[in-house]
Amino acid sequence: TVRCMKIIVEKPSEEFLKEKNVFSWPIWQAEPSTFPWHYDETEICYILEGKAKIKTDSETIEIKENDFVRFPAGLSCTRDISEPVKKHFKLGSHG
């Protein structure tokens, strides 16, 4: 069986961000660039600034400031960063 490889993008509330303690997570930053990426484990992240397109075999999604994004483990994609990205992120399983 093929697991769902869908990227989920949400607009989180302040309460949600506080509940998840998002602002204590590590920060990752990248300049505009295009590169392949593979998620060995699930990643959830909150975009602080920037803009990027994530291209998979089945879809292209745009992520930007204030998006809360969940990338499934096993996903392969191309990251196309158009504006410098800064995000809080957390790896591993998240119920």
C-alpha cells in the first residue's frame, strides 16, 4: 500500500502555536535556490518569512509566511525557494 504523501498547509491560530511551543523549535533558513529534498521522517514547520514552491510527483504547493506545514515521512520533492525562507521546524512523529 502507498501511504498518503500529501503536504498539509494550515493557517494556525496564536493558541495553536503556543500550545505546540513552536517558537522554541530550532530555526532553519535558506536563500533563494532550487534543490531536491527527501523527508526521512515527518517534519512540521512554521514559516516565519519567505516564499517557496514544493514540487512533488502529484502536486505543487506554495508555502509562505504564517503557514504551518506538515511534510510526510518518505516524501521526495523539489524545493524552489523564491524569497529567503526562515522557519521553525520539528522532526519526528507528531500525533
